[in-house]
Amino acid sequence: MSPLRWTSKSTRTLAQSLNAQGYKTSASTISGMLKSLGYSLQSNKKTLSITSSHPDRNAQFEYINKTTLEYMAEGEPVLSIDAKKKENIGNFKNSGLELSRKGEPVEVLDHDFPINGLGRATPYGVYDIMKNTGFVNVGVSSDTAEFAIESIRRWWYEIGQRTYSNTKSIYINAAEVMEYGLGCGKLSCRS
């Protein structure tokens, strides 16, 4: 009995393996057989959790929603912030397609290793819920609290102070719910 129980092979590879064992078949025959058995090509689905949900998870979201609505009713900014996937800096392959002349694809590096001296970039998003607008700050530092604060600071100086000239506070939805008092420059957190 073979210890191999699960495998991930293309229909072409399966057909070649079966042909090597003396069976006469093709990739299209294998594909048809798998479809008739209820199989189809599918991507992974993120549904499994390592930890169980917090018992007050719904109450947390209700609190965040209630506070968001209160701030919006007062005309105060409500921001949702998050760091996105770190990307290598350089001429690397990206998924997706790009229009170019036939036979002249955009040439990129043949590997995905970071380039010494360039490193990785982290995009940090600041989304203004009331205005339905986004602001992205890209840095080369890690996803740190300092980077989050700097991204919010840049949003404030480039967009926020013009848009919300009379604001006294900003409500920020992040890993923790935080309220920043802009006038005195102090940070106060509410749980």
C-alpha cells in the first residue's frame, strides 16, 4: 500500500502517469471524468480559524458602529486604517495582465528575492469613511505603531485639516479603538 494518499497534479500529469502504467488516456478524458464525479478547479477559501472568536465579538462591533455613527453625526472624521501586504521594491512580476504589443511583454526580473539596498515597501491605508476617500502612505519601515501614527499624521496635514478644519477629534478604527485629540496632541484610548 502506498503512503501517498493525496496529490495535486494537473490533468496532463495524471494522464502521463496513467499512460506510463499502461493505460491509454488523455488530459481531456481525465478532465471529463473528474467533472462527471463533481470535481472542478477552485481556489482556496479562508474559513478555518486557529482561535475561536471572542465571546463579546458582536458587542465589540456594535460598540464600534455606534461610536462611528455618533462621530459622523457630529461631522467628526472617522478613519479606518490598515497596513497592506509588504511588497519587494523593484521590477518584479505582478499577477494580472497588462496591455502591450503582441510578442512584447513587459520584462521583469526572473526572481522574487528582495534587492539589497531597496528592501520592501509597506503601503499603509487611511480610509475616510464619511468622505469615502482613501489615502495611502508608502514606507520602507515595518508595520509598526510609529508607521501608523506617521500615516495618520500625513493624512491630517495633506487632507484632513482642510477637509475637517473645525474638528476636535478623530475616531480611528484599527486593531484597537483609539481617539486622538488634535488640539492638545494627546492620545487617549477607549476600550
